[in-house]
Amino acid sequence: MRRRWWAAALLTVAATPVMAQDAPVTRFCPNRPSLGASGCTTLPGQVQLELAGVDWERNDDGETREDLIRSEVTARIGLTRNSEAQIGWTPLGTLRSRDRDSGERTRVSGTGDVTLGWRRSVSHPDGKKLSAAIQPYVTLPTGRSGIGAGDWSTGVVLPVFWRIDKTWSLDFTGQAAAAVDEDGHGRHFDATGVIGVGYALTSDVTANAELSVERDQDPAGHVTRALAAASVAWRLTKRTQLDLLAVAGLNHDAPDARIALGGALLF
């Protein structure tokens, strides 16, 4: 009996390292390409980069047509098992404008603002089942006029993600912000809500459909912007992703169209 007991103990000890090696060592759940945000966080010691190689947006109000082309990068740095720091930056942006009456054209190019954020998960930081988080942030006016907002702003994001099963998911992202006024000086209240439905086409390809409504109480004029979006994310490996986002404006005050191509990489 003693020999059997010692043999079982040795087998248990020998199997322990193997089980530890099989435990997951990555947590890869990009915000991209959603209009909203995910509820999961990056693991400590890991850095997740999310890149928009090309992000084009057109806004035509009948008097002026604007085309904004930019690249964006966000670094998500794991701090604890349920919190991360975020640094977002627009390294390059170009804004082209054309006055319909006079035909006058202008062009502004430069870097954009820097956004610093902190995400704290309150439920399932691995992004499974029902995950939720709180994410306060501040944006610093480091960008050139026309590309950057012109002043600092701050706000909080509340993402909630529900993975119903291996195929379907639902998500909601609420955001409240002290946004920069249109003239670049001072701040006003701005609130946005995004609701989305996800469907796994395969084990590596996921499609999302979203609806976004924003209420912007700028002193220059209170407006409501409604957007519809469709996106596809292709998981190349456990640490890499390519994605595509297409957005259409649903009312007069919303941008007419937007297309963004990018991806994510986990280190």
C-alpha cells in the first residue's frame, strides 16, 4: 500500500509542470475593429499594439466637403490580471477641405493628440462570458491644429461584452466625455452609446454589425449623430489579427462614410 501511495504522489508531482505549461499564457482580445470597446484586459508583462494603417473619413455638409486620412496606434500594457494602461496616438493625419461655392481647397497635415487611459475589469477580464470594465481617460492636445482637437478633454468608457456561445455575442459600450468645443477652447458634455452583434463565421473570422448614437452638446450647436457599422476580424494566429471596418452616417450631422484597415499584435 505504501509503494502505491508513493507512486501516485510521484505521478502527481511529475504531472504538475506539464499542467502549468498547458495553462493559457496569452490574452488577446483587441478593441479593433469595433466602434465600441472590449471588456477584457491585457495580461501583466504583455503589450498589445492595435494599428490603423489607413483610416479614411468623409464629411459633406452641403457647403464644405472634408476628407480626413489618418493612421492610429494604441498600446495596451498589462498591469495586473484585471487592469491595463493604454496609450493612443495619431502619428499622421491629413485633412483636405473644399468649399463647394468658391472651389477653394485647403490641406493640413501633421500629428494628432495623445490619449492616456486606464482600464479596470469588473467581470471576466479574459473577455469570456459576461465581461465588463470601466475605463477613464484623458486626451492631451499634442496634435497640430486641424488634426488635433486643440485642447485637453477627458471622459470614461463603460464596455460590456456578452459571449452567448461560440458563435454569437452581444456588446454595448457607453461613453461620457468632457469634449473639446468646436472652436478648440473649452469643453462640453458629449455622450455616446454603441450596441453591436457579433457572429463567428469560422473559428478565426468574426463579423460584427453595430449601431452608434452620439449626443454632442457643443455650444456652437447641439447635434445628434447616428452611425451604422460593419466589420470583419481575421485572427491569423493567437497573437495577430487583421481587420476591416466600414461605417455609414445615418443622419445629416453624422460623417458620410468611413473605412479603416488595420490589425493588432500581441507581444
